[in-house]
Amino acid sequence: MTMIETDTSSVPARILKSPKHWRNRKAASHWRSGDEEFDAAKFGMWLFLSTEVLLFAGIFCGYAVFRLLYPEAWANGSHYLDWRFGAANTAVLLLSSWTAANAVRLAQLDKQFWFKVNLVITIVCALLFLFIKLKFEYMLKLPAGKAPGTFFSYPMAHDPHEPLWWSLYYVGTGIHAFHVIIGAIIFAVVLWRAVRYQSYGPTQYTLVENSALYWHIVDLIWIFLFPLLYLIH
Amino acid sequence: MSTLDANAGHHDEGSYLSGPPGMMARIWQWATTVDHKKIGVMYLFAVLTMFFIGGMAAMAVRYDLLDPIRTQTVETLNAAGDLETTTITTGESLKEIMSGLGMGKDLTESQIYNRAFTLHGAVMVFMFIVPSIPASLGNFFLPIMLGAKDVAFPRLNLLSWYIYVFGCLFGIMSILLGGVDTGWTFYTPYSTSTDADHWRVVLMVMAAFILGFSSILTGLNFVVTVHKLRAPGMGWFDMPLMIWALYATSIIQVLATPVIGITLLLLVFERIMHIGIFDPAMGGDPVLYQHFFWFYSHPVVYVMILPAMGIISEILAVHSRKHIFGYRAIAFSSLGIAGVSFLVWGHHIFTAMGELAAILFSGLTFLVAIPTAIKVFNWIATLYKGSIVINTSMCYALMFLFTFSIGGLTGLPLATLATDLHLHDSYYVVAHFHYVMMGGTVIAFMGGIHHWWPKMFGKMFNEKGAMLGMALVFIGFNVTFFTQFFLGTQGMPRRYANYVDEFQTLHQISTYGSWILLAGFLVHLVVFVVSLYAGKKAPANPWGGLTLEWECESPPIEHNFHHEPIVKHGPYDFESVVPPHCDPKEFPLPENGGHH
């Protein structure tokens, strides 16, 4: 922690005078105070997260229904996946959730350098997650015929309903991966504004907090997808 | 456009309608505005445009049903004296119109009809009635009634308008490419197998998917606004009932819409990539689609009706100068309806589930009647011994009580398993649905537009003209749809282009009714246009209302209020408060303080 507390990066005057610097940013005119604006933004984000949960609820519901209908296909399905890649991605996302939470705290403490370092680690983790997903999972499985629905052509399938399992696998992980991409973009915006204007600090960190909240839900959904798809037989 | 009111004091703020000179500058100002009032007005025009498109499709549906399709073989002698057999087909009304326009040559009458009713349903549900009241009147009045300067997230609000327009463009593109014949419910496997080589269905489904985001963002914005932006002194039970209704609506929008989002996304994947989840040929389950679909689409009918109920609470109280009867009962019944709405989706698919599940869903469906009836009884009690003013908005509110009650009560036989077996998928369902949605939501929307028109645009409208339009709508609506109850009970199925001869008289009466209805709406359109160009300037509080929007000028200034309002009286304290901007002689307080 000593390194964090000795963050003495000098700030160019151009940034300090910018209206986008955190000291110069003000609440929008329809709010009585910045605190109320922050509370409202956070409340709105929680509502949005509830919509995310309901969106994925459809996929989990489909998973449950077809698991009950075709237990054989579902048991086979998990055997096709290598749990080690799933576990690696789980670790990557958990690490990034930790750095995202760190970023919020460091913005509150005005530790600009370490704040940015944590943002960078979060973005790198997001990209690493996508890389593992594509390189070691999608790219290996699709050419082998382990594809969704009618594209399924894997010759060694044991159960006629395995294509459905792959459909839910690709839809679930695909929509989740899309959320990872969105998250990486949002953190990139936060990082860019932090570098360019030092927009976030002890009184102005709404976007950082909300991005982190979003990132945690993306993480949480993966925490459910991972055992359901990789571990349960 | 309109100038500063004399009592505006030291603030030099113009009306929200005033803007920079020059056409392009004005358009740019509106296109980039984050003002909830401008966004509300833009929504109003957008949803009314979609109402027009959906209405035209409805006219086409009724026009087809004017005559049944009949093919006769006639034997005639030709010039050479030989006997010649010719086939004459009558009743292909839509085909005649289409060929007159040079379109649809390869389509049969039934195919055109199927597209017309799908177009009507999809446009009216997704593009008109879901966003209608919350996005237009709600956007305009929710912040003002709370005493706020704007909604919690103004930029998100503008974004949701653009998403709405973008979604509508997808729908219109699908229509221009030939339309969709799946029905607005997009039931699988028909919706995933029909028109296999074409993008029309995907475009229409994507339109509904995109519109869902707009709906979620509006709902989210409203919930946060109600929680965080109430004026000082306004507790939860000091809020106007319109706000309670919009709040309950928003909760449903936020919680139900994501489910239709994933459902429609899966449908698109199903169509493009054949993922098989809803395809029985691959082991998928089409009934799963129906469960997902109605898990959203049943709650969403309360998204359609709850704001209408909010409008009725406002109109009845203001135009009868009576404190609303049973404020808390009405407020909580809105939340009650929102809660129950998530538990009744199964009544759309009684025949696709087990007996026990059907009985449970039937029982739960009856629960909806309780909070709804609480509202209706409270409204009627509000009118009792009130100083009722008969004007256009009041007439629409009374019409609502009449038609919505018919719509609500005719829903009960549909919730009953035994009678539903006979009535389901018949014109009885069509009539019931239109009595609640049109006789409920659209009628209340019309009442609300008239109630708030002077506030929104600062102009009065011609009361006699509006009353004429109202009368035509009332007659036209009932003639069109009451007949359909009879058609349905006698066995006329819904979604058919053709019918047996016995049904023709009732179908003709229904079609003539639709023309009267159209005439009524055209009269309203003329009245509104005349009002905008030549209307008398509206006073700040023409009806003597007590909610905060009547403290603003007409039209309101950019930031709604000159000073942040402090709420000192309830929204319906007509017996003890002289309405703002009003002459006490014109709106006298009752001598006995309102006690009878």
C-alpha cells in the first residue's frame, strides 16, 4: 500500500483547468446536488442490472427445460468442454472484478496512477477472456462440427439432441461474451477520460462505480454459466 | 412562438416551444434536445404517426370482411353460340385495391389479409400502444407533476426516443419489403419457417426487439425520477395518481421487457442459424416460445392500461372538482395490478399446458379483477355529488368507465376454463381485447390529450368540434366492436379472411362502425391542427387543477418552474384550496368545506 499512498504524479495545468477535470465537474442543472445525482445514477444502474439478470434468465430457463427433457444430451454436452479453459476464464474474470473494484476505491482516493493501472488490468483481463474463449474454445469446436442447431455436424455425437445443447452453449456464452466486449469498451472510455482529463476523483466517480457494477454482473453471470455448462454432468 | 407571461417575474425564460430563428436551427434544437417536454411532444407525434399506420391496416382488415370471398361458376353463351364456363370471384376487396396500386399481384386475398392484420397488431402493440401514454404524456408531465426540472436521465431519455424511431424504421422497412403474416405474436414454428428466403420477419422481430430497449430506458428513467426528484414536501402519498400509475407501469416495463428481448433474440437466431430451441423437428419446444412470449406480453397489457387508469384518476377528480375517493386504494391497486400481472401469462395458452397449471392460471387471472374493480368503484364514488363539468376530456373519462367496464367484465368468461374453450381464438377475444385496449387505453389517451393539450401547446381547442369527434368515436367504437362479441359467441374465428354467409350482416355493421370511428379521429385531427394554428391562447389553469403542472405557465417555460415548487397541499384538495392562477369566483370552494 505504500506505493499507492506515494502517488505523486504531476498534473499538467491543461488538465487541471479543463471543465472535465473532476474538481471542475458539476451536477446537471436539474439536480439539487452532486450526491443526489450520484445516488440516482447508481439506482438506475441497479435497475439496469435487474434487466440483465432477467435477460439471462431466459437462457437459464431454456437450459433447465431442455436439461429436464434431454438429460443424456446435457450430460454428454459438458464432457465436450474442457473445464480448465472455463476455470481459467473464471479466474481471469474474478481478477478483473477485483481490479474494477480497486479502480473505484482508487478514484475515490484520487490515486490517479494506480487508478489507471487497475483500469488497464481490467481491460486486459476482458480481452484475455475473449481470447481464451475464441482461441481455445470456439475456434477448436466449430471446425469439429460442434456447432449450434443445423450447423451441427459432429460425427461422434451420442444423442440426437446434442445440437440443442450446443445451441444453448453458443447463445449463452455468446451473449455473455458480447457483454464482455461492451464492458471492455466502457472501461476504455473511462480510461481515456482519466488519462485525458483526470475526470474521476473523490467527488466524481459515478461512471467508474457504475462500470464496475456492470462488470460485476457480467462476472456473476459467468459464475453461473461456468458450472452449468462445464462442471455439471 | 409564445411569449413570456406577465407574471413571470424577474426570470427571463421563454416557453419551451420558443427557439432560435430559422428552420434548420429549430430542427437541430429539437433533434438534440434533452428537455423532457420536447421529447414528450416528439413521442406524441411519433406514436400518433404509428397509430395512423396501424389504423389504416385495421381499416383494411375491416374492409376485407365487408364481403365474404365467394367463387361462382357461371355458364354463358359466347358470341359463337357455344356454352362457356367462367369463374367469378367476389369479395376480394383488398386484392382489388392492391392491384389498383400495382402491387401484390402474386398474392391471394387471404395472404394480403394475413399481412394486414399482422401489420395492424404488430404496429399497434409494439409501436403505438406500449409507448403511447408513458412516453408522450408521461414524459411531458411526470417530471412537472413531481415538481422537477427534468427526468433523472435526460440524455438517456433522448436516446430512448431515437431507439424508438430506429425500431419503427425497422418495422416500416419490413412492411415496405412486403410485410409479415405471422400474426403479431410471431408464434413458432410458423414464424421461423414462413418466408424462409426473406428478411421481412427478421426485420419485424428486430423492430420489436429494438423497441424493447426504448421501453426499458423510459421505465428505468421514470422509476428513478419518482424516487429521487420529488419536490420538497411531496411524500409518496402526496403524488398525483397519474404518477403512481406511471410508476407501476415503469416497474413492469423494466422487469418484463428483458424477457421478450431474449425471446425475440432467440427467435432471430432460430430463423438465421436454426438453433432449434423452438423447433420441434430438432427437439425444441414451440410452447416454450409461447411461455416466454406471454411472460412479457401479458404484463405488457398492463403497461398499456395502467397509465390510462392514471389519466382517468386525474380527469375525473379535476373535472368533477372532487377529492379523489380512495386515494391509497387506487395507488396500491396500481401496484397490485403490476404484481399480479407477472403471474397470469398462462391464460393465453390454456390448451398448451396441464390441467392443474390451467386451473391455477385461471384462478390467478381472476385476481386481476379485484384491483381493477377497486379502481372503477373509487372513480364512480369520486363522481358522486361532484360538480361535474361535461367537456371533452370528462366525456372521454366517462366513456372509459363504460367501455372499459365492458372490456373488463367480458374478460372473466375468458379466464374461466370451461367458457374459454368455446370462446378462445374467436371474435369474442378480439372484441374483449379491443374494449380494454381501445375502449380503455386509447379512449383515456384521447381524454388525456384533451385534458393537457392547453398545457402542452398553450392553445385552447374548439370544444364543440372535439365533442363531435368524441361522439363519433364513441358511436363508431361501440358499433365496430360490440357486434364482434356476437360474432365470436356464434363461432366466427379470429384471423380469417373469409366467413360463412350467416355472419355477413354483423361483419358489415362492424365495418360501417369502423368508418364512423375513422371519421371521429379525423375530426379530432382537424380540431388539433386548427387549435395549433388558430387556437385561443390557453390560460395557465383552464380546468382549475391542483397538481403541479397547473402552476406552470401554458406552455411551460424551459425549466418548468420559476422557483422550485414546495408542495403544501394534496393533489386533490379541491374542497380547501383555490386552484393556482384561478379566479376564486370561477372555482369557488364549497361552503361546508366539502363535507356533505
